[in-house]
Amino acid sequence: MANRCDITSHYFVKSDATAKHRYEQNSANTDYLRNLASRATDESDFDDGRGDVKLIAKRVVHGETVLQSFVASRTAMIRACKPWERMLAGSFGEAQFDHPRILDFTEDSFVALEIVMNVIHLRFGDVPQRLALANLAELAMLTDKYMLTAIMAPWVERWINYLQSTVDKRGNEVYWLWISWEFGLLDIFDRS
């Protein structure tokens, strides 16, 4: 019996230590995210003051990298794609924090993220009619990463038509491989 109690006691000690470690990690991450958010120089509100998620992204302004925050709707993000649903409503750490949630998107393209936020918040008038080739490639990478390809369907054809003359230009192959693969453009993929 003594051994059994020792094993049980050890289990609870180990569980408490694991919980403490998770708490410390979450606290450190929360501090990091709050610090990141406090350094954001500008904020875009996509949810008219009702947003409950703050996304921090990097933006280049006059050759200098600055942080900008997007205030977004958690519900809109959850509806947009499965990865964000898991992130914001599942067991991921991001789902466990109190209001407002702060998410680090500094590794993703600012322009692409802004386009996606406009689409999922039904701000279609703010979705650009034309994109630079590099921005469309960054959007393709972001939509691939978060499984958002389908929500871009209404705009892809217009963007592709605008950039069609760049398909065969030397140096654009990598961009067009990403774009054509992500948006299912087999004829362009074969040419790239």
C-alpha cells in the first residue's frame, strides 16, 4: 500500500509541476504578446469596435519595419477556416487567454493578412482590385497556410487577369508556382 500511495503522490506532484510549467509558459507568452501589442504604432479596427481579437503584424513604412495591430472578430476568424477555429475555440493556448486575445502574426505578410481580414469581415469594398505579383504570391502562401483559399475565389480571376502579362517573365517563376498551385491554375503552373 505504501508504494501505491507514493506512486499516486508522485503522479499528483508531477501533474502539479506540469500545470505550473504550462502556467509559467502561458504567463511568459502573455507578457510577450502584451509587449508586442504595446509596440504597435497603428491599429485597424475590422469589427467596428466590437472586436475581441488583436492581431499583431509587421509592416514596412518608408523602409522601416513597424508593428501594426488589427482588431478583429474571433467569430469571423473561426468561421473563416479550421486552423483559426482550432486556434481560437479549441485546446490551443490562444483559446485559453482572457479578452482581448492577442495573436502574433508577425511572420505573415501584412498585405495578405489585411486582405483576408477585409474579406472575412465582409468589407469587400476594401479588398484591392489589383495586386502586385509579390503580394498575390504572399496571399497565396497565407491562404495555403491557414486553408483560406476558397474565400478568395471572387477576386482571384481579376487579380490573375491583371498580372497575366508577367507569367512568362524571367524571375517570376517562383511567384507563379505558388499562385498557380494555390489557386488551381494548371495552365500557368505548367508554364512556370
